[in-house]
Amino acid sequence: MGVRPHRKRLELMLMVLIGLAWGLLLSELMKRTRWQNRSDRLKEESSPFPSSQRSRILATPPTTAPPTTSPPPDILAARLFNETRVLCMVLTSPKTHHTRAIHIKRTWGGRCNKLIFMSTKADRELGSVALNVREGYSNLWPKTRAALQYVYKHHFQKYDWFLKADDDTYVIMENLRAFLHAYDFREPVYFGNKFRQHVKEGYMSGGAGYVLSKMALHRLVKLGFGNSSICTSRNYGYEDVELGRCLAGVGVVGGDSRDEHGLSRFIPFSPLHWYPLPPEWYQPLLYYTAPDNSSDCCSNTAISFHYNNAQEFYVLEYIIYKLRVFGLNRELGQLPKKETNSRPTLIHFQAKTAELDQNALNKLVPGKNVTKPNYRTKNTSKFKK
């Protein structure tokens, strides 16, 4: 009888020791997890392109089915929405907040990863940002410059591509993401409808909209703005022309966004008014020769149309997203292949004491001061055809 109490004490001590061992083990595991998370966070913050880390995450398929409220993962448009993150920056003005801009918010703007309206007056319904610049067509360059600086300061780390559009431009976001899928946002490149006047390297039409890669916006703000030898500091001039000069000065390449037939994807006019023949002013401005073997004005994978009124936003919305033809397969098929060996020849920037190479530029972190170097450009790769 005297053995049982002794045995019970031993069992109790054993259970206490096992509990302590488990507690120490769990504590160590939690400590390691916290340190790992902190380490990952520090790596994220120290990189100018933290979003590049997510490619490693996306490469591992989920082990469980997604929630029923999420789009099916096999829908390419839904997948690209998460993989190719586009911030849409729409330039508007107080007098067109409710005649133009609000209709973007109710139609194609909802398909952006982030939609921002840039104006000179705040509007609660629209959600516009009030820029400290003068309004008017002659002030579009300082307005665009201020808008890009705002986006860089507040949203650079969260998005891969940065689209600028006017408040009378309609954009097919799915086609934009499919086109951008082939390119790396770490490359200094931007796309749009390329015109050839005023800028030797060409520039992208402001009305058709243009999209800058993450690296292009980084170079523009850190090496261009504030350096009058690269980007003009005057408060007038054509917005798209001045931006084209500025981007060329910091080594950003104007890419070719035409389709396989040589037809434009970014259209500086509306097909509702100019189909199939474009307006007379259009052809002389084109950087590329228009194909003569097509009766179409625009690509079947068009991305944007300019000069639309409020009603036409909803007409395009209906035709593109709702109208269906019985028995006709509307699927476009596979995504374009990734561009290989597409990195442009590196642009050399000469500073007084040393030359910045591509690796040094990549390490720049938004918010830090940068010495503005002189510059010298070289002809670049296949982006420039």
C-alpha cells in the first residue's frame, strides 16, 4: 500500500517535466518564427523592389482550395490581377469631376489594382487628390510631374506598373496586363502610342495613355525631377513631349506596344468616331509606319481609346464586357511569352567622382537624396525597333 503514493508522485513529476519540455520547445519555435518574420521584413524594407519577393511565394501552389468568394484560379484575368499590379493615375480637373472622371470610377477604373484621380481640388465622392499646381491645358506638364511625384512618394512599393490616363480615356485593363505579362517591371521601359515629332527617341501620346515600369518611375523621380539638365523645370509645355524627353534622359526606353500585325494597342482616338479611318492628324505623327495590309484602325487586343464622352464609356463597357455572340468563342488563348534577353543596353550615368552602373541604381531607396549626375545615352535593344 505504501508503494502507490510514491508511484503517483513519480507520475506527477514526470507529467510536470514533460509539460515543461513542451513549453520550452513551443517557446523556442515561436521565437524563431518572430525572428524570421523580422528578418523577412527587414529584407523587404531594404529593397527598392520588395514586390519582387512575391514571385517566390506565387510559385508554390496553394494546398487548399481558395475561398468560394475568390475568382477561380484558372481564369487568366483574375490571376494577372494579382500578379501584374497596376496603379491607374487619372488626370482630371474640378469642372470635369462629375462629367468625365466619375464615369471612369463606375466603369474601367474598378479593374485597376489602385485608382487615383489627380486634380487641383479634393472631391470626397471621386476620391481625388488636390495637387498644389495651377489648372489648365498649358499647365499639364507641372501637373503630371506633381502627380507622378505623389504616386512615387505614397505608392511606389505596392505596385509594379504605373498607368497615366486622361479623364476621357477608356482602358481595357485585362489587355494591358496581358501585354505587360511579357515584360519585367525592373526594366527601365514605358509603353504607349509612340509619336515621332519633337523627341528624337519618340514619345508616348498623352491622350492614349502610357504605362511606366517600376524602374522607369524610379529613375524618372530620383534622377530626372529636380535636375533641369535632364527634366525641364519650366511650368509649361506639352506634358507627353516633356515626359518623353525626361525619360530618354534617364535611360528609360520607349517600348513597342504594337501587335503582331503592326497595329496600335494604345489608340489616341475613339473607334466610335473614327472607324475604320483615323483622323487626318494621326498618321503624320506615328513613329512607326502603319501597315497597309489591314483595313482595321486598331489592334484586336487594343488597350486604350481616347476622346470618349460619358455615354461612350458605358457603350464601350457594354460592347466589350457584356455583348456576346452565340456560338462564337471569345477566348483569346494563351498569354504572350516572357521576353528573353530583353534587357536594354545599360545606360551610363557619369557623376563627378564615379559612374553609377545598373546595380548601384537598383539599390537606391525612395526617399533618400541622390546626386544628380550628367548623362550620356546609347542606342538600346529590341524595345526600340
